[in-house]
Amino acid sequence: MAGYLSETDFVMVEEGFSTRDLLEELTLGASQATAGDVAAFFVADLGAVVRKHFCFLKCLPRVRPFYMVKCNSSPGVLKVLAELGLGFSCANKALSLLTITFGTPQAEMELVQRIGVPASKIVYANPCKQIAQIKYAAKHGVRLLSFDNEAELAKVVKSHPSAKMVLCIATDESHSLSPLSFKFGASLKSCRHLLENAKRSHVEVVGVSFHIGSGCPDLHAYTQSIADARLVFEMGAELGHGMHILDLGGGFPGLEGAKVRFEEIASVINSALDLYFPEGCGVDILARLGRYYVTSAFTLAVSIIAKKEVLLDQPGREEENGSTPKTIVYHLGEGVYGIFNSVLFDNMCPTPILQKKSSAEQPLYSSSLWGPVADGRDRVAEGLWLPQLHVGDWLVFENMGAYTVGMASPLGGTQTCRVTYAMSRVAWEALRGQLLPAEQEEDAEGMCKPLSCGWEITDTLCVGPVFTPASIITYQHSPPSITCSSVHHLSAPPECELGSRNFTFFTARSSLLRTKKRYVSENTWDILTEGRYLWRDDTEIQLY
């Protein structure tokens, strides 16, 4: 072991002792010892993080995982992931909403380096950086940075000239729950210009990154993005950049019940990598994961701090006994301006679990859950049917590991929630020995269920290629009425006279050229339909 995590950092539990058991002990202790001072706390199963890592290695053996610190920067998570050998993707040096501890901003890069992670394992992956943060990265040896525009490149040239840059490209994320390309990512039409600018500025561009956004059910988006990255690799190589890093970004699901399972995504990615970046091509492939590792590992317990009954005084509505119907409003110690922020940003619908077991005979009442802030938008959940609950009772919420820790509600006067870390002995032994599933078959059942982590993938999914791996062909063009009839069997660039200007065109090596729908570099041609391209003056030509 590397020494990032020790047994004093977590509670060791034996097999059969669940997170729910630990929660019951902690809620009882919180109620008795603190007289209601504790409004919420987390229990984190670090063993679940270990299992997710082994699953990742099994499903994507060629991909090196980096953890997105902004997703959950709690010390136990960072330590266990560092112990597993992950790299870390940092969004900033300074203020992060997700790393606020009692109101004091903590730096993501500083936080990771504080536990002993070397700068060589840190990626500064925010394409929009403050100059002070770029200087911090330079001072502390963080050299791998991303960019997607000229202004960002100019800042890096001035403040961190020795940086190795990764060009972030835009993707088709029309189906994503949390799209990013409107804010981040260079279009393919601008990539060549940016690469040329970097070359003139003596900045080394070493790779390409993309991020299709969170919750994207469109598997084809992964294939398309990897194909786009291949085109940009070819552009960079032609200009003399040493392109050797492909960053697949994040957005991988952290729940088993996601619309698209992680195993399905991994299968599509593997197929695309085999086609566009085959093994042995010299490209280091990495991915930046957040939700995948931590979502299911964290369970939240939150107390009821106030309640009231509201009569639904509507004409024609009466209970069977003739009384006016009512709904019960429960105020929790946390709300949407804190831990439950995903209700606002991700349309999350949290479902509570009663910490106290109720009987089937207990009547159920129309109920809603609200946060502690005096704001009508601080609504956690509504339309619930719950038994009669009381102030001081606890509600439990599962799958609360992503974008929650550190997000206490300062408006409501609460502090950052305490996290109690736990790990089973089997997971601890696996972590200590870095046991891979294929090497430790006898431990497989104790570590993970087969279909929950990708040890068995019964259906190998494959999305058809966007185009075959490209070769670079240079054309010269003049009057835009000519057709190039020899494209299918090119061994050297054809002499197509279409004007006085030169441009570079990416073409497939076979008749798949006619179905390739990609941008032609230099802002010269736009593809209309199969094999048809549009010149800037709207003159259309046909490639046979």
C-alpha cells in the first residue's frame, strides 16, 4: 500500500453488518448525546468505492481513471482513491462550492497534494481558469492543463509556458441531463486554428479531451466523440504536435438503475477505441469520473427539525369521517441550498426511507419535505405518503455521494455534515493487496455481484463506426465545379484544381467516404448529405 489510507480512517465492519445497521447506531447516538444539535450526517461505504474501481478495471482495461475532485472532496474518498492509484482531475486551485468546510474555501489541487498525491497525477481540467490558478499550477508542478479557445491559450502562454495542453472539443450532448458543450469545448471547425496558434506560441498540445455531459443515454455519442478526437489527433500530428493523450471525460452513471448501464457504455467505448485508437498506437487513454465512484457509496441521515399540519380546505373534498383533508409539512435539517442541491440542478427526486420501522396498520398521510431556509423554493420532495412522524425523527436517503458533501446550508445556519467512513474487512484486504477480480476469483462474490460491476457482460453492444480511421489528404482547389472521381483508390493526393488556396481534407480509406459526416478542416467545406460538400460561396460539389 502507498500509505494514503490507514485503519484509523474508517470503521472496520464484518460481513453482514450493513450501512443501515451503522446508521441506526449513529442516529441513536446523535439523538441522545447532542440533544438535537446534529441535523444531518453521512455514512460512507468505502468498500463500495473499492468495488467500483475493480469493476472499472474489468470493463475498461485500457483506460486510466482520474477522479473529479469537485464531485466529492471528502478526505476518506480522496485517500482511498489515491490508495487505488487513481489520478485526480481538479477544476480549480481556489474556491470550489463543493469543497467548502465551515465557510472556508479549500483548493482542490492543494487538497489533493496535501494528502501526498504527486503533481504528475493531477490534471487541471477546467478550460476556463483564473490567471492566479494557472500560476499556482505552474508553481506546484501541475503541467497538464486543458483549453478550448485562444484567450485561454494566451493566458497559459504568459503564466505557465511549460504546460502540456489538452484541447477540449465540443460534443453532441443533446440527450444529456447536464450538457456542457455550450459552455466548454471547441468546435471541430476551430480546432485547426487553435492548434496552429498553439504551435506559433510554442505551446505543446499533447492530446484531446471531451465530455458528453452527465446522464447521456445516447451510446452513439461516445463513438462520435472518439471519432472526432481522432480527426483532431490527425490535425495535431500534421502540425507537429506530439499527440499522445485521449481524455474520455466523465458523465458515467453511478447507479445500477441508470437508463444506460456502465457496462453498456464501456462496451461501446472499447469498440470505438479498438477502431480509432487501437492497442499499441501509443496513446494514453484516461477518463475523469466522479458520480461513478461515489454516488452509491454515501447514505444521508437527516433529522426532522419542525412540522406542521396544513388543511386542504377545498370545496367537495372531505375525508371519510367528514373531516377536512390535511397534508403534513416536515422541515428537515438540510435542503436544496445545501445537500439536496441536485433537486434544483439535476431534477433529482429524493425518496426517503424511514429510520424507524413502521407497521402496516399505521395510517399514511399526504406529506412533503422542506429544507430549513425561509424560501418557498427550498422544497426537497412532495406528493409523499408517510406515517405520522415527529420532530427529532430521522429520514434516510441513499445514493447521496455526488455533489453533496461539503454543501451544507449556510442560509439555514447548519454546518458541513460529518462523514463516518466504513469498510468491510474483505474490501480492506482487497485494497491492501490490490486484488483484481480476474486474479482473485474466490473473493469475487464477497466483493461484487457479477452483473452489478461488469464481471460478466452477456450482451456486447457495438455502435457502428462514424468513419474508418482517417488518413490526411491534401487537395488544391480552384473553380468549384469539378468532381474527384478517384477518391476511393487514392494512394496519393489527387490533383483537384479548385482555386488557388490549399486545404486539408480528412477522408476514409474506402467507400465509407460517402457516409462520413464530418467537418472538413480549414472552414472550407461543410457536409450536406452523403458525399456532398458545400463550399463557402454555397457552390455544391459531389465526391464520388
